[in-house]
Amino acid sequence: MAAKTADSRWFIRPKPNPHARLRLFCLPYAGGGASVFRSWSNVLPQYLEVCAVQLPGRENRVREQPFRHVSGLTQILTEIIEPYLNLPFAIFGHSMGAIVAFELARRIRKVYGLSVTHLFVASRRAPHIFSQEAIHRLPDASFIDELRRYDGIPEPLLKEKELLQLLVPTIRADFAINETYVYSPEEPLACPISAFGGLHDPKVSSDYLAPWREHTCGPFSHHMLPGNHFFLQSSKELLLQTIADDLTRALRRMGIATE
């Protein structure tokens, strides 16, 4: 691969680690930003470097136009991620981020011939399970009512009209990414896949997560953790311990020291 300049707008590394043996790319849920993963480096093993993906339309990129379709987003991500693929890498995606993570892994395989070491997906039904939801098309008031059902946005924030006017277009665009996605069959990924869900998630049950096993010819694991759709906050320690254990095993299989 020809060397390219790393684009720091897209990849936030809370603790740059020149001695890292593996990079973990993290993609957020609808409306989420790289700050969701800011503390992960404090908990995960030192052999990892966390690279949180900062998508347009949020946090320090709030003035930029958000993407509305997964194909355009993964195309540009595949191009700008190249400088970061000089180490083994894993990808984590939550909710909307899970489908972006899946398609990014497939596109990296197609473009660069590289396989992700491990794919972690959370709170998102398997790619081939179609949903007729079209929340992103609702009027603002109805759209905000639907956001309340996910129980991930604090109620005081939902009442701040001026702030919502700034945030809703990005959240709506992220929902469009998730809801307009159409699965195209390809060969299963070679990497292990770990799927996570919240025991009290009203939207994504265990039955929607288990079929992720069809998208890998490697090992598959399925974990239901305490919490709702945003269990990555309430069960963060358990989630990160599971991720660390999986990645430690992956590096050992490759003969890479983790100490």
C-alpha cells in the first residue's frame, strides 16, 4: 500500500501508543462521537491503541455534513484508514456503528486484501435481517419521541430546543445510514465475530444478534450484558474485559506477545 498522510479529523487516539501491537477502531452509535470511547484506553491492555472514529456532524466536526448512506461512508473510511493499517487491527461498532464496522471490514478485505483480527458488533441486528423501520423520516417531534424509547439521551437534553436543532440533523442522518442499509451477500469474514446486546434492550433482542454467526467462517460468540440499548455505559467494565480477552487470544494465535 502506498503511504498516505493520516487524517487526524477522522481518527482520535486518546493515548497514542507507539508500542502498540494492535489497533482497535471504534465506531459510535447514532449521534455519538469519538468521546464515547475516550476512557477505553485507561482500561484496555497496554498492547492496544484505541482509535475512535470521529464522523462528520458531531463534536469537533459538528459543522460538517453528516453521511446518510453506509456505502459513501465506508468508501471514504477505507481510503483514509490506510495509514493506520500497519498493525493488526480490530473493529468495534455499536448500533449504527456496527453495520458501518461490518461493511468497513468487508471493504478493507476487498480493497487491501487485509483481514480484520476481530470484529465486535453491539446492539444491532445481523446485516441480513431486514427491518421496515423508517424513524429517520419522521417529523422532528415524533423523531424525538422515538429517541426517548432508546433511553440513551438524557431527558434534560431532549428539552433543550436550540441544542436539539443542532443535533437532530446528525442523529437523523445516522438513523438513515442504519435504516436504508441493504445487505449484499459476500463470502463470510475470516475473522472471529463477537456480538453483544443489552438484556433490557427493547429494540435488539438476542434473536436478532445470534444470526451474526452467519457472517464469519471463524469463531463466533454472543454475549447479553446487563443494561438497555446503551449497555456499553452501564456494563462498560464487563464489555471491555471481554474485548480484551478476545484480542489477547487473537494476538497469541498470531504469535504476538501481549506482555
